[in-house]
Amino acid sequence: MEVKEESQASKSKKEALLSKSKNPTSFTKVTGVRPYKHGHQLFLEWDVRMYGTGIPAGELQNWTFTEADLDRVHLKDLLTIIKYLEGPILRFDYYRDGTEILKKYVRHAVTLARVTDYQLAMKSQFKMSMMGELTFFLGLQVRQRPDGIFINQAKYVQDLLKRFDFGGSNSAATPMPRNFQLNADSSGKPVDQKTYRAIIGSLLYLTASRPDIVFSTGVCARFQCDPRDSHLSAVKRILRYLKGTPDFGLWYLKDSGFELIAYTDSDHAGCKLNRKSTSGACQFLGDKLVSWSSRKQNCVSLSTAEAEYVAAACCCSQVLWMKTQLADFGYTMQRIPIYCDSKSAIQITANPVQHSRTKHIDIRYHFIKDHVEKGNVELYFVESDYQLVDLFTKPFDEKRHFFLLSKLGMLDLPA
């Protein structure tokens, strides 16, 4: 890196700042700083904004500070770092006398200063206004706390219940009864398609923060072409469940790890219309649920192992996409674990030879085997009792339903 020599005027301003700083604070540790050497001297290059030092507010000065200079700078005189001359701001930890006060102050000041600069830049280019901290966006309510972020759609649920006149109905414990099956019901009473589709569409939008209704909503959505009274009753059951859990949402705990983990499962021949299986998958970053899906497979599986293998292949494609996205942010991950409760499906991915029991499977699903061999993903066995993705393949009783919700990070967070 080429180092530019400071001008005499720049050095004079810097020295004036340091001399004006009263009660200099000694920073015994500075981390997150990328130093560079010029000759035999260690430099830390900052992009600094000065307030209350005789220098006009908002004037941006680029100065080179040594570690010895940092010991002379008083925190209140030097607002602190805005950004690096090269690359984004990392995390800055300042320690003084073993306390956390300075560390918290500096992080807050850095964030506030960068947000302010971004606001000014956007306002100068576009006709827009800044409304403060994000609390509501397209129906999503965002509650930011020191220990994490909570996302739900409580207001949307209340509006949904009011729109379809479910305010006075009794609540249900689960979105769908255990072992419940829906069929075409050709002899049943037809219902208004417009109303049925409106409810389904509203529920599908709600699944952005409510993975607990993904499976049941997906099952009911299969009958939009010719809905019957039994199908409408199933949809009403979902609405009654929402009435009892309007404030449920996703809790993202701060500092809970950042490892990509996936779960996959299937319900063999679960659809009574064409005997196709249902695939379920979810992906976590640490303990935080970030992606989930429940969908009917495109092919008819001849065995449970085949259904699980097809579901694992679909989950693998999502994991690879997430891996690519994370790589753009500097996170490189290999051998990403995918948990499956079928030992047969795991053995198929590990077997390099295709035999009569597996060669009928569509070749497009065998790409997971290639990625296992390359070390991109790895399948692990998990007991069915701890298979978190079961929630996306079949309905359960109340106890099992809420157990899975707690493991997925869904809860009703008090205000």
C-alpha cells in the first residue's frame, strides 16, 4: 500500500487537536484495526471527523495516527472513526480500566456516524425521507432489542382475522389435526372460489414470518381450482389457530453463531390425490432459522428412501445457493451438514455405484452425490424425534407441534 506523506498544514492541525484534548484517555488495546508498515514505523490510518475542537464541524480530514498518538486523543474531542480509507469498518473494541463503557460508546458513535453519512448521501440523490429505526416493513413488524431481533406479523394477523370475520371464533391448538388428510371431495358442497383463494393468498403472505403454517397452507392451496366445504373448513382451522397465536414470530438471538446447518425430510406418498411425497427443508445460521420450504415433489417415489433422497437433493440446491451468497460477504463454508432421518438415503449419496434399486431415480437428483464427493455438503443421520423439519411435512398434536416451534426459534415475545 502506498503511503502519502502528510502535509505540514495537516500535521499542524493534527497536533493542535491532540494538544487541545483534555484529560487524554489511554487506550490500552485496539482490535479490529488493519495496520500497515511504512519503513520501520507502524501506522493506523483513519478517516476522522472532528467536533468541538476548533475545526469546522463536518470537515473531513485524512490523517495518519500512530499508536502513540491514540494515547493522546480524548474520546469526547475526537468523535471517532467513520470508516477506513480502504474497506468497511470492522469491530472496534476499546478497553479502559477493564470497563466496557468506552467500547459501547465507540460502537454506537461509529454506527450513528455512518448512518448519518448514508442518509445525507441518499437524500442528495433521491427524493426521500428517513423515518428512523426500522419497526415496520411490508407487514413485517421488527422489534430490535439489545439481545436480539424479533420479527412477526401480529398486525397483519389481526387485520386478516377481521377481514374474514373471525374475530369472535374460538381458537385452535394447531393449524391442522394430527393425521388429517384432505382429498378432492368431489361429492362435497362447492364454496366460493374467490373467497377461498383470497384466504389462501393472505396465508401464503403470512408464511414469511410464520413457518408453523407453511405445511397446512400448502396442503389447502392444492384445492384452489375446485374448493369444497371440507377444504374451507381446513382453511378456517388455520385462521382459528392464528387467532390463538397472533403474536408468534421469529426470534434471532444476538451472537448465537454463524454456521450454516440444514435439515431435510419427506412424507412418503403423503398426497392422496396422486400419491406424491412432500419434501420439507429448513436452513439455520447458527441457531437462527433463515430459510424454510414445504412442497410436493414432482415425481412419484417408489420407496421412502427415494422420497428422502429427492428431498435431500432439493435441500442441497438451496444450501449451495446460500453458500454462494455467503461467499459474497466473505464467509467460506465447506462440508455443510445436512441432517436427514433416513440412513438409506445417506448411503445412496455415499455409494459411487448405481444399482437396480437406485438407477430408476431421475438423474437430476443425483447431483447431491457429486457435491458430497466434492466436500461441499455432508449428510448426517438424526433421530426422528429431533428432526426439526417434520413440521413442514405433516401435522402433529399440540405437544409435538410446539416442541418443534421452540426448536425453530418461534415464540411469543413479551413487549
